[in-house]
Amino acid sequence: MVDPEAQPQIHPPKTWATGVPAIASSFKQGLEQMGAARTARTFLKLNQDKGFDCPSCAWPDPDPEDRHTAEFCESGAKAVAWEATTRRVDRAFFARHPIAALHAQSEWWLGQQGRLTEPMYKPEGGTHYEPVSWDEANAIITRHLRALPSPDDAAFYTSGRTSNEAAFLYQLMVRAYGTNNLPDCSNMCHESSGHAMSEQIGIGKGAVTLNSLEQAELIVICGQNPGTNAPRMLTHLENAKKNGATIVAVNPLPEAALIRFRNPQNVKGILGTGTAMADDFLQIRLGGDHALFRAIAHLLLQAEDANPGSVVDHDFVQERTTGYAAYKASLATLDWEQTERATGLAREDIESLAERFMASRATVICWAMGLTQHQHAVATIQEVTNVLLLQGNIGKPGAGPCPVRGHSNVQGDRTMGIWEQMPPEFLDKLAKEFAFVPPREHGLDAVGVVRRLREKSLRVFFGMGGNFAMATPDTPVVHAGLAACDLTVHVSTKLNRSHTVTGREALILPALGRTDRDETPRGLQAVSVEDSQSQVHLSAGSLTPPSEHCHSEVRIVADLARQLVPDVGQIPWATFAEDNDAVRDRIADVVKGFDDFNTRVREPGGFLLPHKPRDSREFDTKDGRAQLVVNPVQVLEVPEGRLLLQTIRSHDQFNTTVYGHDDRYRGVHGGRRVVLVNPTDLHRMGLHQGDLVTIVSEYDGTERRAEQFRVIAYPTAPGCAAAYYPETNVLMATDHVAEKSNTPVAKSLVIRLEKA
Ligand SMILES: Nc1nc2c(c(=O)[nH]1)N[C@H]1C(S)=C(S)[C@@H](COP(=O)(O)OP(=O)(O)OC[C@H]3O[C@@H](n4cnc5c(=O)[nH]c(N)nc54)[C@H](O)[C@@H]3O)O[C@H]1N2
Ligand SMILES: Nc1nc2c(c(=O)[nH]1)N[C@H]1C(S)=C(S)[C@@H](COP(=O)(O)OP(=O)(O)OC[C@H]3O[C@@H](n4cnc5c(=O)[nH]c(N)nc54)[C@H](O)[C@@H]3O)O[C@H]1N2
Ligand code: SF4
Ligand SMILES: [Mo]
């Protein structure tokens, strides 16, 4: 296991995705980590009815009768191999490695050591983690939390892999303890989508299903790299294409999968040249999408004026929306010079995309982090929704907004109440169901927690999964703030950086993963998850757990709650600890759309949650109509000699987990400290491929530095650069956030490159 951090090798970017190398890569990872028998056994259960849900992304599964034997992709296989590894991190490992030595290792190395096997504790002044019993661990947490002047001095983070059942119990415990400090990874991810869409259509979730997607006439994919981050989406795009859909990619990077796709699940896909995926590729400048969609709307309205009734769906707009007149007035004229500057696109390219909108009777727009992680993200997503609403592209087959979620259950966790600002109706129901008084004041979101860490005023940090120390902005500030806590606790499957950035005392609590069998005195347990398109289904692992001391997240929460809040309300924690059906019965009482949960979740494929705009074109907004909203365009101005930097995922990582050092489709091999820059910009800056540079970000008069990056000449949009996360989180400023959603800006940092 050599950490090949040395000099990366650069090959030309690929112009197609998947096919044989993807299959080879999946099995290589599996065989290395698990051996042949376990690999075959595990992969055959992945995403199958009565099997387990892929722990990687949130892309939905087809109906059970339409599933393949291998209903997964390379990314899913890597995530499974990573979790189901036979390597172990036990007490001997922690005795051998002082925490400081672990801290010096890379993310990749930490992730390679294997599964955590028992609770570990770092006492005050300790240099090593030491074994501790579950009872003692819970007593330590309880002692600290009870000693706090206010429950608001603790924060309880959730990453989106947590099951519905565990998430529901977790928020219940935290609210019973007395705080709404429930930040989650969604705060850094699709918060902007949720915020934008809730205001406009009354719900923050996507409004298309897989079947519907395949009936679209036009699919626009903005700010998303599905070939790496939601690979099976490509199969459905390919089907849509076979049904006659036009696909347009809007991206600063020519991502391989958006250009050409080889489907590994059919023989022609393996051998043949594949499907040309995108009919058009608009190489947009970072942050230019708001201006692009304003221009599209302008052109649609202009065409409508020229030929009334030809473009706008007037029945829909009149009966179901508010704000048309003001919206139309705001688009009477368009500043084309500003539009071209903001988008980096030529007017003809925008006009030709507008024509595709006009020609389509059913349009889907998909997006991910390329839209959500900008200062103007909420306005951008609202403009996307405006354009869909104008043509009535919601609540009919083949049409609608399709935000593609990240973590496999990030959407479900939110549905279960993991949010620092759950609405009063939810809290009322919780209060009634469990006979206690939940706190009403909004809690801290992820950036709120970072601000408390910055002022060193947070006392206890509790992480339900995830890697808060690396996923957040301003890495050194976060690390110093965590180190100043009285106690840090992490419920995890594997070692990561957050375990090496310890509070005065620290705990690691080992959890079962999706692949593990969960057997309690009440029998085998299954959990449930909600995918990106609101389908809820069961997931049950079948592998023997890494150790008898690994507990399910459900049990971890319930056992802690029995010590922490035994007398708050009437909550049967002991039953919850071993019976997920009992938890689901209570979710059915509290959470909308979950009636008869235990029965419906056992139907093959589970059940679809209600979604008024999708199901009946009804909108839970202030006036019961969808809102067309006006937001002024902002052009990201970049001073001379600077670039806009986006921080992205390579093909060999899952967020802060680094599986390997190749980014195959982009042609980067053997290293991650690289910055991709357009050749004309390099030439202008006097830099050459392979030069070693320091990336310096400039925000609000402050500078942040990331050293030892190699420059790669890459066909990204001019004026733009790209580098991998989390190595570049040191460049992000805590206060640089999206308006309204408070999401850290990860996709448009003003930077300069200094030759080392
Ligand atoms: N294998 C794998 N799968 C994953 C993950 C992973 O790390 N690895 N992470 C999961 C998670 S939590 C998430 S949120 C998703 C993330 O999925 P993505 O959003 O696809 O992930 P990113 O790598 O952040 O890629 C952002 C994409 O948007 C483009 N982009 C950036 N800025 C702009 C812009 O201003 N305009 C436009 N039009 N495009 C832009 C980038 O070039 C890139 O293609 O993936 C999930 N799935
Ligand atoms: N610069 C920059 N920063 C970003 C982003 C970006 O694009 N650029 N993206 C943001 C986004 S979209 C997201 S979602 C966040 C992600 O932030 P997080 O969700 O906090 O980070 P992950 O890397 O997904 O967390 C991985 C860890 O989760 C633990 N884990 C894995 N499986 C399980 C499980 O089943 N149970 C438990 N208890 N633990 C488990 C493992 O210990 C693993 O190390 O990062 C954000 N940060
Ligand atoms: S598309 Fe996402 S959920 Fe499906 S197998 Fe691949 S990584 Fe897993
Ligand atoms: Mo995410």
C-alpha cells in the first residue's frame, strides 16, 4: 500500500465513459478488499429486492422486474468494496499508532486500514485511543452533555448515509435533549435546491421519476458529472435518447460521460462505440447559469410575443402560477453583452438552446453541485424552475426539475427531521407523539457550527457518520475549533480525518454499514432509505459484521438516549434499540406520507412518497400557486490575472473518502494535487503543464493558500480552473456562502496561481 502522492501523470481526457475498464475497475477493488467469494456474494445483493441499497449515491433503482443481475456501477462497487473489506482496525492498531501519527497520514491511507471494530476513547491528555465499553462511552457522552450550560453548546451532525430509522431516532434524541443543532451534509450540498424550490413550488424535492425521465423530449444536464457521481443515470439517459430525447450538457468541463457513453450492462455497450450522449455541449463559465437561464426565458417570451400561444403554456401559467406579469416585464429586454460575459457563451449557442426548449413538449432539467455551490445558487435554481414553469414542464410525463442528490439517504434524513429548522407542524406532531416539548428556536447549520468552532465556543461535537473536519470550509479553523471542544464523538464505519482531530476527550463509535447483517433479539432487521426521486425502500445487509461490538446506528442512538434522556417524554428507547418495525410505526404517525409504513415498505421496490406538484400540479406555497420569481443577474467579476476555481470530485473518491489516485475519464493518473487550467490562460500567466504552484484564494481581502499543486493544461472553460476536494477546502472562506441557503461556495473561488 504505497500512497502514490508523487507526480501525477497526464493523459488526454477520455471522450467516452464506462465499458470494460469500468467493470475491470469494480472487480479489482472488490477482489483486493474482500476476496473472490465475498465479492461475488456481495455484489449480487447490491440494489436487488431483499438485498441492500447501494451506500454510494442516491440514484434510484428501476422497478424490481426491470433490474439486471448486476444492477450497480463502478462507483457503487467501489463503495461496497470499501465498506465490506476484510481488513480491520482493532485495539492493537490503535495501540501501535499514536493519534498524532494517524493525523500525519493521508485520507487515502486512513481509508485503507479497514473497518472499525470496537468503541475507542481518548482521555484528556491521552496520545492514543483506548478501548472502552459501550456503557462507558455512553456515560462519558452523557456526563459531558449534562454539564453544558445550554444544550445549544453541542452540535449533532449527520451525513447522508444514515438510514431513515436511525435519523428519526437521532433527531428525536437531540430534540429531547433540548436543541435543534442538527446540521447535516445537505447544508453543504443541495440546500440551495431545497430553498429555491420550496419557495417556488412548495417542496424541495425533485419532481420526476425514472419512468418519466425516459419520456422526456429534452433533457438539460447542468452542473453535474453523472459518469462519476450518479453513473446509472447514464443508462436512463441512454433509454431516453433511444426514445428520441435530445440531451444538452451545460458544464465548464467536457465530462466524458456527457459526451459519449458505453453501457457495461449490454454487450454492444462493452464492445461497440457506445451512444453519443449529448447533442449539444455548452461550455459555460463558472457561475454563469443564472444569466443563461434568464436569456433562455427572454428568448422564449420573445418568441411567444411574435407568435402568441406557441411557446408559453398559458393554461398552466394562468391557472397555476403567480408572478407572470412581473416576470415577463423583467425580461422585456436583455443585456446581451452582460449575458455573454457572465456565461462565456456565444449568443448563437444560447439561441440554439432556446430553440430546443421551444421545440420540446416535455423538458427535464437535471442539476447537482455545479448549480448549488455558488453565491447566487438559489437565484440560479429559481431561474431554472421559472423556465420549466413557463412551458408547464412540471407534473406531466417527461418533464420537471430533477436535482440529483448526493449521499444515498440524504433526502430521507431530511424527511425524517434532520434539519436545524424543521417547520412547527413537524415539531407539534413530535411533541404529541412522544409527550415532550421540543425546542422551537432554529439551530445551527453546518456553517453555523463552523462559526461557533471559529470562536471556539462549541463544547461538544457529535458526528453521525461523515467527515466534518474535511468536508467543511476553512480547514485549519475547523480543526482548531474541534480541538478546543470538550468532547468530539464520531459514529463511523471506517477511520477518517475527523477521528484524528480530537477534542480534549474523544470517542469513536463503530457502526454497522449497509452490507452488514443486523440481528437483534427480535430477529433480523432491515432499514429504509429514500432515493433522489422520493422512492422509499428497504435495505438489509447479509455479511457477518466486522465484530460483535459494531452496533447498528439505530441501536447506538437508542442506547445513548436511554442514558441521556431516559425521563423525557414517553419514548420506548429499549424497544427502539432492537426493533426497527417499532421505529417505523412511530415514523408513520409523525412524518407525512408514511402511513402504513411497515406494510408498504415491504412491497417489491417499496413505495413512492407523495409530491403534489408531480402528482397533481398543486403547490403548497403562500397562495397555492407556483411562483415565478425575479432575481437580478450577478456577473462574477474576476480581477486581472485571477481565475475562478471549482472544487470537484475525481472518479476515484466518494467525497472525503479517497479510493485511489486516478481520475480516469479526465486522464489524470497517480496524483490528486493538480489544478486543471485552460491552455490559453496558462499561456497568458506564463505557466506550463507540470509546473508546481501554490493556489492562493482571495476572498473579502483575505488570502488562503494551498501548496504544491501541479498545473495541468485542460480543456475547461477559459478563465476557469478545477481542483479536487477536500485538498482545496483550505481555500474556502467560512463566510463565503450562498445567499439564503448558507451553502459554502465551493464552485467559484477567485484564485491566483503562484509559481513555487
Ligand atoms: N463516485 C462518487 N459518487 C458521488 C460522490 C462522490 O464523491 N463520488 N459524491 C456524492 C455527493 S454527496 C454529491 S453531492 C454528488 C455530486 O455530484 P456532482 O455535482 O456531479 O459532483 P462534482 O464533482 O461536485 O461536480 C460538479 C459538476 O458541475 C460542473 N460545474 C461546476 N460549476 C459549474 C457551473 O457554474 N455551471 C455549470 N453548468 N456546471 C458547473 C463541474 O464541471 C462538474 O461536472 O455526487 C454523489 N455521488
Ligand atoms: N470543497 C468542497 N467541499 C465540499 C463539497 C465540494 O464539492 N467541494 N461537497 C459538499 C457535499 S455535496 C457534501 S455531501 C459533503 C460531504 O460531507 P460528509 O458527508 O461529512 O463526508 P463523507 O466524505 O461523505 O463522509 C465519509 C465518512 O462517513 C463514514 N461512513 C461511511 N459510511 C457510513 C455508515 O454507513 N455509517 C456511519 N455512521 N458512517 C459512515 C466513514 O467513516 C467515512 O469516512 O461535503 C461537502 N464539501
Ligand atoms: S448509480 Fe449510484 S446508487 Fe446506483 S450503483 Fe452507482 S453509485 Fe450506487
Ligand atoms: Mo453531497
